[in-house]
Amino acid sequence: MTEMSNFIFSNSTVLPATERAVGFSKEIITREMYGWARDTFDLKRGSFVLFLRSGRKWYLLESTRKLSRYPLEKTTMSVSVKRAVTLDTVRALKKDLLEKKEYFMPYGVTHVETKSSQDTNNLLVEYALDFLKQAISTPSDASFYIPSRSGSNVGFDEEQELVLIGRQLIERQFRSLSSVSSVEQMTIIMKIIHNILSRDIHSTKRDIFYMDVNSFEKQSVSDSLVEDLGAMLQVTRSSLNVSASSKGIVVGRISFKEKGDLIDCRAIGAGKAISPNIDDIDDFDTDAEMCLVIEKDAVFNRLAEDHFYDYVPSILITAKGQPDIATRQFLKKINDDLSIPIFAIMDADPYGFEIMRVYSVGSKALSFESSHLAVPNIKWLGLLPSDLSQESGFDIPRSALLKLTSKDIHRSKLMLEEEFVKRKPRWEEQLQILLASGYKAEIQALNARDPQYITNFYLPQKIETGDFI
């Protein structure tokens, strides 16, 4: 007697989802399941895909495979009927990325480089010796010269599409009472970094603070000194072997080696924590068509649980809010090594704009490292302020929207005055829509209609139509 299994087919291509129950032999070719779903739900051939849920995992059913090839349970299993997503716009974008010419850093900016521990240490010792020679021979001239990170020395370069730092310098004088304390703190941080580099080990910013807590008093002081030292030596922070704690997670169709160990992110359901040391990671490999950077970890978890990366071949990343250095370095490495389109999913509010700005053009605080951290070609897929309107077709309930606060309005208006926004007309347009409507929304507002709306409807629609900026 042929062994049968029971399946509940849920047609997720319509709202509300319709369900049908049917039994199939484990030995059938799954194209028969496709045929049954097409006839039952009156679907066009090739317009949908099937996902089987067995246990807590989803499997994309390949039409040429036998059903017995999948790990079936004895109980009734779920099959999700999802719309097929054409990726023509994504592939066109990928083609543009591969053909895009490289630009050189413009004249007059401070550009940092990534160097080995030994080379960075040699450079640090050279600076320290020069300072000591000045202090001994002509104390009145002994100074550290650090690139200024004030607003007057930071600007947006339209060709590179990056926030970059100029060559104005701050002189911290050994002879000046107003700066002697900062000079002393700089010599202490140089000593600490020299010790770390000499041993070729890594330390966190928190570790460094506790190496001389009485001198620094606050971690913000030691953190700023590390950034000053990198800018002064014109090397990246990773070159100083200083790492910030990482909060980023990656899951999906990517594998890489971390300290020589192979990591397959498709086999890690909840995602892999991104290493704080980008130098530990190499040999990226993927068959993904795109990478999605997601602001909220709750949305990341929704997409990971739904195996969105198998539905639409992709890599999913989240920094759980404001992006940390490690996540930005990891995303930059994906951009440089894999040359696949990168899309962002952010809240439709001023905070979402600011996070998008950091990923795209860089931050003012780390403007001297923008070329090593920012991804100018990142596209904003959603949630866009224009998606909140009734004309968008997404029908987000009014009850899921929030009124802009006075602080939101102030931040939005300030952002409209920034040079990089003025050079990006579609960003400017979205900010104007946000202010004109008076409403904002978090990404989760999409789930007000259906818990899987973002997976089954919103993202497939946006990707297929190329509705991104």
C-alpha cells in the first residue's frame, strides 16, 4: 500500500490566505503538487512557488524532485503557495555595479589606509619619536597634529557619494595649558596601542578604557582618542587592532571562513553573530542575488523564520538599530567582494533616514574612514514614506501610523539642509513626503494586515517592480 502524507496548502498569493487539504504519496514528483496547486487555486503556470514546512524549517520544493527527498513528518504538514518573484530589476542593478568605474579619492581630503600590525606600529613609533625629538629640542614647537572632525572640515563629495574629511588640522600643543592634558592622554593611548600591536593581538574599546581608567575618566574620552590616533596616523581603526563590540547578525545564502573555520550561514537558522574583527573573515561565497540590511531585529527574525533568503535568494543582515563598526565593515566587504545589489529596510521616520545615511554615505564622526565603511550604492527598498499613502497600494492601516513629534519635524528639517540630501533628489522627496503627511511608521506596521505581509507581499512587490531609491 502506498504511504500517504497529509498537507495543508495555504495560498499566500492572496489576502486573506485560502487553505486546502490534500494527501500525496511520498514517491510522487513534486511537479504534481505544483499542478494540483495551480488547478485548485486557478494560478498561472510559473507564477508561483511552493514551500514545505516540516518541523520548524521551510524547504523550497523543487518541481523535479521526489517528495521523499524532503524530511517529512507523520503529522500534517504545511505547504505555502507563494507568488514567484522575477528578479529582472535586481539583475539589471547588478550589471550596473559590475560596469561601474572606480573613482579616485579627490584632492584635499584625509584618506586612511588599512595596514598590517607591524606597519602600523612602525608608523606609530615614528610619530612618537618625532614628537619626543621636538619636545627635547624645541618644547614650544612640540605638538600633535590631528585632522579636525568639525563640521567645517567635513563635507559630501558628490562623485564618490561619501562624507569625507578635509585636511584642516587641530594642533594639540605640549606647551599649552589648555591642551597639555589631551597631549598626555594621547601619549598614553599611543603606549597602549603600541603594546597591542607589538603583541599582534586585538582589544576592545572597553578594554582600552580600563587599561588606564584614571587618566581617561570616561570611556568616551578613550574612544575619541583612538579615533584621533587613527586619523593622525591615517590608518583605519582595524589597523590599530581595536575592535568595538559587535551586535550584527547574518543569515542566508552566504558562506565564509572565520579564522580558518568554514561558516555556512544558511545552516544557522537564527543567524551568525558578525565578528568584531573583519580581518578574521575571508573567502566569501554566495549564490544570492542580493543582500538585505534590516534595521529591526524583529523584522530580521520574521524574514529568517520564513526563510525569505530561500524564497528570494538573498543574504539578510541586521545591526539591531544604529549600525556598529563591525556590521558596516562586514557589509562593505560583501559589497567589494561579491558585487551584488544591497537593499536597506528601515523605518519610515527620521531615525530610519539617519541610519540609512550612515550605511550609504558614512557618518561625520568617522568621516576619515568613510571609504572603508560606507556603501554608496546601497538602495532604500522600504519602508518609504511614500509607501504609507493610500495611492501606494500597500493599504497600511491608519491605526498603524504614528504622528510626527516636534523632535521628528526638527530633525527632518535639519536633514533637508544637509548637502548629501540636496544632492539626492529622491531622498529629499521622501523627507518632504514625511513632513507633508505628518505621519511616520515602523517597519512592523506592514504586519498590521497579516503577520507575514512583509515576507509574502511587500518585499516581493517592491523587488519585482524596482520600487526603491
